[in-house]
Amino acid sequence: MPPRPIHEPRRDDCPWCGSKRLRTRLRASDLLQHRPGTFAVDECRDCAHTFQNPRLTAEGLALYQRPPAGGLPGGSAERVLATRTRRRRLVATARAMLPFSEPESWLDVGTGDALFPEVAKEVFAYTSFDGLDPTARVVRAREAGRVEEAHQGQLTDPATGARLRARYDVVSMLGHVEHTLDPRAELRAALLALRPGGHLLLELPEPRSAFAALLGKWWVAHGQPRHLHLIPLPNLRAELESRGCTVVTADRSGAHVPHDLAAALALSLSHSVPAPRTALLRAAAPLVTAAGALDHALAPLLRHTRFSNTYRVIARKN
Ligand SMILES: [Zn+2]
């Protein structure tokens, strides 16, 4: 049997709005893992939807899928992304749900090792957290007691959808939608898993962030080849409202992640330094640390400007 293709055919229209007015935003290789291949990111001139084109197929995506943190050679960029402030940020994300009635049941989609449910449990002690992930990491997370139920697979899989239908007061997707082949199908499936009156909690990179233009392919949220779709906030909001949801929170500042400069520096260093990289990258580590300090120093200001890199949306299913 011939190998399955890893790329879809290149498309000449926007997968979000159908416009043919596309421009190529950038071309990049796999800057994080240095696997072979070059990827193009296109942007729609009409709706600003930003997407990988040609897009990886499910087979291609599995090939390039990011292994768990720590499993990478070198790993300098990876370590920057997994800063110790991550936990604090996840607490802030969980606390964004405090104004709403206390959930009994919560599903975290794309949960990985279920770090978010573990942290959110500190805020919502009486809530039952389940996790869904395509990998077996979610099964190990259940064994470690971080989630009550582990669902391994895709939310858009019909059998999974039927099992989870109308079961949850909250469905969270943090840094997940941009990895999915079909974001609209993913949102639809998430809404089906909610009870009426339940809330969808989303955090996504903002492709219109000024950091995207400033840093180009070194902007970590461009994330090639693993980020397939970057959806601007107005598009996501309109989509949820067209599905009968009420958007109760659309926050550009609270979800900003202060890592753009350090991550861009780490990515470009690990790219420009020839292998074996370890010793030289270790020597450059103080530079990356300094860039990280700058990210944090600027964050209180930048999170309120066009430099904010991530947005948070909470939508109620009516
Ligand atoms: Zn478009």
C-alpha cells in the first residue's frame, strides 16, 4: 500500500469565510523540533483567519505531533515555554470561572498530562474534572488521580461525542483549538458536550497580535507545523453567537502569556547554532533568561495593547 499523504492539497480559499483573497504570511521549518519539511502560513485578507496551507493531514499531524515536554533533544525552547509561571497562569484561568455558578462536572479537552485540572481543583474543590486527549497521557493522568475520567480520542469522533453529550457544566479548551483540523467542528462538539446553561472556556492565540508581525516565523504562536488554524477573536465570537451562545467574557489582557521574546530568541538560537547544540545553547541560556525577564517586565503594559498574544472567551450555551 502506498504511504498516506501527509499534506492536503493546497487550497485557494479561506477555510473560515471562503474568500479567495489570501496572502502568504510566512514560511517556516519545524523550529522547535527540527524535523524535516517547510510549511506555509496564509492569512485571509477579508476575515484575517490565519492557517497552514497546504494543511497537514491527520497522518501528517500525527507525524509531527509534539511529544511531552522533556522528551526533546536540546529542549531549550521547550523549557522556556514550560516556565514556572505556568501554574500561576492556569490558576488565573480557572479563577475566570468564579463569577459563574459552581460547576459539578468539567471536561478539559486537549488536557495532555491534566496539569490544568490539577490546578483548577485548587479553585473548585467540589468539581469533578474529566480529561480528553488524543494521547495516552490522559490515561496516565487518571491513574495519577488528576482527573476522574480519562477519554482518549477526539471530541469530534461520533462515539466519543455520543458518550459525552450534555454531560458537563464547563468544557475548557486551552491552547487546543489551534491544533485541530476543523475548528468549527471542534467548537460544535464542545457545545454538544455541555448541558444547557453550561459554559465553554477557551484560550487561543491572537493572530493579529503585534508580536506576530514583529517576530514573524519566530513568534511561538505561529507554531509550525503543529498550529493549523489561528482564529482572530471577532471570528470566534461571531461563530459562537451564530450557534446560539452568549459570549459573557472576551478578554484580551488576562490571558496574555509573557514569553514571546524569550521563546523567539530560544527558537532562533537553537536554529542557528549547528548541532551538537547543547554546550553552546547552555552558554546562551543567560540571554534567554534576560529576554524572559523582559517579557515579564513588559507584560503588565503589553497585555493591554495590541501586543497581547492570547485571548480568553467564556460563552454560555443557552
Ligand atoms: Zn476568511
